[in-house]
Amino acid sequence: MSIARTLTLSGNEITDAVRTTAVEGDGLTPPAGVGPWPAATNLVTNGGFETNTTGWALNNATLTRITTDAKFGSACARLQWNNASTFYQAQTTFTISGSTAGRQYTGSYWVKGEGDSVGKAVVIRLAEEGGTQAPVSYDSAPFTLTDDWQRVSLTITVAEDDRTAIRYFVGRRLTSLAADESLLVDGIQLEESSVATPYIETDGSTESRAAGRVQMPVAGLFTATQGAVAARLRTGISATATPFGAGYPCLFTWRDDATHEIAIQYNIDVDKWSIVRRAAGATRVNETNAQTFVPGDTLTVTCAWTATTLKATTNATAFNSGADANIPDIAAADADVGSFTNTNWVDSNVLWFATFAGTLTDDDAAALDAFGDTPPTSAQLFNALSAKSLPTSLWVAEDSEYLELETPSYTVYTFI
């Protein structure tokens, strides 16, 4: 039996509803889960070319707004070489102020090759400028153009402390240029961030998106003594990323404070997912094997806890287990999915999410991973897992509705 319940969403998440409008977002094809991302501001004032091409200076190129193709909205821009020099590009500059050393900026855009540019390489270039030192340029690794839209990105850390500008270059500056070749660009973004968050549409001014937050009522789903969580993620960061400095991206948090907490985090120091339980000043952690994912990969993260043990795994590997008998008294009525109470976001899309009141085996972890990117049904959860797992909720990450599950009851007949 299942009962429809409602999660609390901030309204700023990237959902299938956002993707269907195709104005901004992560550019994925629905169904693609829910992305609770941190707040961001797109500093590019004309990232979508919906009205014109204002704000872009050109080198050896023409920039034309077209409506016959687009990744977002109804228009994009065609950047075309004018056959002069050995490169062509569009560029725009952003003013920065204050102490600048150590600040991180990420440029990203969607690009599509056409004609002779297909199969050729494109790079993103960002430059820090102004101050007492000469400008310094940073280039991404080459990306190969295809005849389909793809997102490319580059993150830089400003070296000098008195910089006054970041310059952003979009185009081709490598060899093998073909006469009159061109490419299409859309969804251009620059943000003060260490990761490329989903595109924020701009048309004449900078625009911002507030942070996404997903909260789930926990009553009846698990206790601080025993429970489990499984989630299928499409990653938005690499396994070696440090999106919050020393902070850990967080998949799940149920807590009152720093001494009353159960959390599932990504430990950036060792590149492992970890389950953390804190009680009475004691902290116990158990971790998965080391991870190697890149943006766009999908994986299953499963963590479980009992009165004596913490367990963690990814995909179909066996649990790593560790002893823990410290049981916190947690009064919070809600848990966060995809963030650490609206900080340290997981920077990924949740494709499905399930909770359990029982215990999970290695076979259960493998069965959960076998569902892959397609959310299971409640019946599939009960049929695929051991009787002691006791599934209590299932969120298919299409909207705010989730299912509260009740273990089916059975009548045993004895034949005499």
C-alpha cells in the first residue's frame, strides 16, 4: 500500500517542468530528475540572443542572431569566421572589485558545430585583467564539436589580488580553420563559482536564481537507531571537485545541530561518499570506495545505519561497514535531500530517492543499483529487496510528490 505525500521544494530547483519550457536550466531531456543547486548569478547580460547580439565584441568574425535553431528559447547566435587571421571569436568583459586573489569564476556555454566545424576543436578562454600585473589567459582543454548541442565549461582561480575585470572569449582559436566556417552558441554563462550551475537565461541584464532546497518529512520513515537511504544521481561535478572549498557536498541531512545528526556527504578529501552519525559529541563515519565519476555520470549511493553499524556503498559493490553505537536524539521533523540544510548542495540531479526502516544487505544494494536511471515502482522495491529492508518511501523525482510505503501484509496458510 502507498499513500501520496508532498515534499517541500523551494521552487528554485531544476525540474522536468523547467526543462519542458526550454528557456533555461540544465538542458537535459525529461525525465531527468530534480536538481537542487546553489544560488547563482549569470554575469553575461546577453547569454541567449533572444533579442539581439548586443554586448559582444568580435575578432575576425560575424555574430548573427538566428531563429532556425536554439538550445534555449527561440534563438541562438551563429559565430562565423571572416577568413582573416588564424582564429575567430566573440568576447565580453566583466568588472570585478575588491580583493580578487583566490576567487573562482566558471564560464560555460552550449555549442553546436555546423558544416566544416563539425569534428573540429573548440576551447573556452577566460582572462584576468587589470591591476598592476599583465593580463593572464586560461584555456580549457579542447572540446570536439559535433552536430548536436553540448555544454562546455572552464573554471579559473584568479591569481592576482587587484584585478578589475574578467574577459570571456567564445570561439575557435586552433588550427584547421575552413573558409567561412561557423558554429552555433547559446546559453552562455559566467558565474562566480567553482562549478557550472544550470544556465540562467539573460536578455539585456544579469539574472540570478535562488538556491534550490528539497525537504522530506521523516515521521515513520526511519529512526536514528535504524534506517537506510538510497539515491540515484546524475552527477554535475567530478569526483575531484571542491565546489564549497573545504565543505562537503551533501546528499542527505537529518539534524538538529552538530551533535545530533545523520548525514550522507561526499568527502572531497578522499573522494568517497560517507555516512556520518553524530551524538553526544562523538562522531562516527563510514565511507564507500574511492570514486572516479565525471559530470553526467549516473551512480547509486546507498547508506544504512543500525544500533551498532554504519554502512555505505555505491552502485552494486558490497557495503563497507563500521562499528557505531552512538545514537543521537534528533527532533527535526524534516530531512534535506540534496543539501546540508540549504548549504553545501550535492550539485547533481536526483533521479530517484528511497528510504527504509529495516536493514539492507549487499544483495539489496545490488538490486537497488540494478534499477538504474529508471525509478522503480513501489511493487518493484518490495519484490526486489529482502523482507528485512522495509521500504518506507519512494520519490521518483518528477515533482514534489512522493509515496509513503507500507509493507504488504501476508496471510500464511498451512496445508494439512
